[in-house]
Amino acid sequence: MSKPPPLPFGDPGQNHTPTRKVASVSELTRRIRGLLESTHREVWVEGEIANYRLWKTGHLYFTLRDEHAQLKGVMFRSAARQLRFTPEDGLRVIARGQVTVYEPKGEYQIVCEHLQPQGVGALQVAFDQLKRTLEADGLFAAERKRPLPLLPRQIGVVTSADGAALRDILQILTRRHPTAHVVIRPVQVQGDGAAVQIASGINQLARENGVDVIIVGRGGGSLEDLWAFNEEPVARAIATATVPVISGVGHESDVTISDMVADVRAPTPSAAAEIVVAGRDELVGRVDRLADRLRSTVRETMRRRRTHVLELERCPGLISWPARLVLRGRYTAELIHALTLAIRTTLSSHDRHLRTARLRLANHEPGRRLEATRTRVVAVHERLGSALARKLEGLQGQLRDLTGRLDALSPLGVLGRGYAVCWHGDHHAIVRDTASVSVGDDLSITLHRGHLTATVTGKD
């Protein structure tokens, strides 16, 4: 019988003093964490997802549970980027990771590095999830599908530049629609970033002026190889394109999200090129059939008309029609000659009348009448100027006589001869008598030039 292990804090039955080793919560938690991480470095665990949350940092937090227990789980952003599906509550998954302890809460958890659905591949789960989302948004509705143009002038192609799909498409378009202009947007069709390039190529061609239809696709491959055409950016770009889009991805058995969203699904890229030119082939065939019908109709009509002419030639009343036709031709020629002569006579008469009218009009031309009127106006102006000059000279003579008479009668003239005018000091009256002034009064004397102020010192 083996000996039981000693108690951590000593044997109470012993007499010596017990020795205790007390650990802090953090120290004990670190020990447990180290023990778990060293013994459970990589584990696989199966369970049902619950309490799923996606944080703004890109980390995933969830709980794995079964009928009897549950386990906290976390998947950091670097590992979450590799997921092909979106985790959701109720989904049974298999997780691979390392068991550790989240020390702040003392909870043990699994840090997942890989997550896959149980029983169904991750790509299939992602396919079904995106399909449900796009179907709810109406991207698969038949009423939003657009008809293809009958004769596309410019055809856009979004595919790999070095793939066999592009060579097949160009070969078919060159053979069956050589006048079409092909605009190619080479993109990556598999691997990381392929979906973004495909969506960008579709958007660029949709904005290209003159592009009537777009072919998007690639050759066959595995589900992983075709996965870029099952991603949401490609589906949204096809749905928002302003021109019809034909999806030709993989082989006939391959069905992708882009096939469901596109206006027309082609089983292969070659079939997509065939569909694009199908309208042209139909139109050419219809034109050929109409041309055949037209030629047959024309031949039948000509045959009937020829038979009818032959029957008419055998009629008695039409036997001598060439002679009567000659007589009618002669009569027509005579009428034409008479009509020509009458027209010439009439034109000659009208020409004479026109010349006469021109002569009359020349005599009454406004320019000539204006020149004569201008001559008369000049003559009248000269006579008027002479009359005005004589009249002005007579008036000037009268003015000189009146001026002389006025100067003779003007008081200023008298003053100019040495006389003066004596006024009372306030200029209210002329002094005519010594009796009207007194000694000491102020007087104002007006001379021929200027005025004088004087005071009466005496009077006689």
C-alpha cells in the first residue's frame, strides 16, 4: 500500500511547527495557466457556437457548448481573416487551438487558430450564408434581369489575361462577330484579393462609354479556385452594373453566386461568347430568310408580268401598237416644238416689257431726283445768304445812326464834354437850386469818369 502524499501545510499529527506557503491569486492563476498551456498546446474540440460576438477590433468571441459543459473561446483578427464563413449561434463547429487562462477573470478559454463547420465544408456554409443574404436583398429576382443587346458594338470582358477563357472568348467573337470592339480588363481570378479586382473591373467597364454588355468568368477548377466568384463584392458589382452582365464561370456543373446574380448565366466562358453573338446570328439568319423570300417573290412577280405581256401581245387590238406608238411619238414631238416656240415668244415679250420698265424706273430713280433736289437747295441757300447779307448790312447802318443819335442825347455824352451832375448826399435827387441845400450838407458829384463827395461851405 502506497504512502499518502503529505499535506501542503504539514501534518497536524506531528509535533513540529507547520510551515505554510501562501500564494497570491495572480501567482496561482499563472501557475494554472502555465500548466494548461504546456499540457494542452494544441487541442481539437467540437461544440455548438453560442453568444457569438464580432468586436470592432476584428476579434471573435463566442462560447462552445454541448449538453453538459461550455468553454469560452476567442479568435483573434489575424486568424479570423482566414475564415471562409461567418460563425453564428447554433452552428456546430470543430475548433483547433490552445487552452489558456484569461487571468483578469480567472476563466480558462481556448484561443482558436482554426474553425470549421462540422460535417459541412466552410466554403459551403459561406456559400449558403451569402446566398440567403443576397436572395433577401432581391439580387436573384427575375424582374431585375436585363435583356441582352441585339447587336453589341462594344463587349467588355473581365477575366485573367493569360487564361484559356480569354483566348476562347476572343476566338469565338472574332469568328462570329468580327466588327465588335472588345474591351478587356485583366484581373486575378483566384486567390487573395481576386474578388476585389473582379468587382473593380466590372465597375470600370460599366462606366466605360459605349460598352453594351460585359462577360465575366474564368475556366474550370476546384471550389477553392472558383471561390472569388462566390464573394459578395463581385455579386454587388454585377447587380449595380449599368449594362447587362453574362457570367460564365467554370464548367456546366459549376454554379456560383455570380451566376445567380448575373442577367444571363452561361455554362462556360465560350458559351458566354456564343450567347453574346446569338442575337447577331439570329438577325443575320432572319435577314437571309427575308432575302430568300424577297428573291422568290420578285422572280414569281416577273414571271407573271412577262406572261401577261405575252398574252397582251397576242390580242388583236394591240397587234399594231408599235405603229400607233410611233404616230403618238411624232404628235408628241410636234406638241413639244409648238410649246417650245410659244414659251420663247412669251419670254421675248416679257423681256421687252422688262427693259421698258427698267428705263422708266431709271428716269424715276431716287438717286437722280435727290441730286436735282440737292442742286436746287444749294441755289436757294446761296440766294438766301445774299439776301440775309444785304438785310444785315442795312440793319447795321440803321444801328449806327441810332447809336449816334443816342450818344448825342445821352447824359454821359454831356458829361464827356466836361459837365457834371450834382446829387444830394443820399442820391435821392439832383440838385437843381441852391435853395434845396444848406451849408454843411454833403453832396455827390458824378463826373464823366468817377464820383466826388463834397460838403457845402457856402452858397449864392
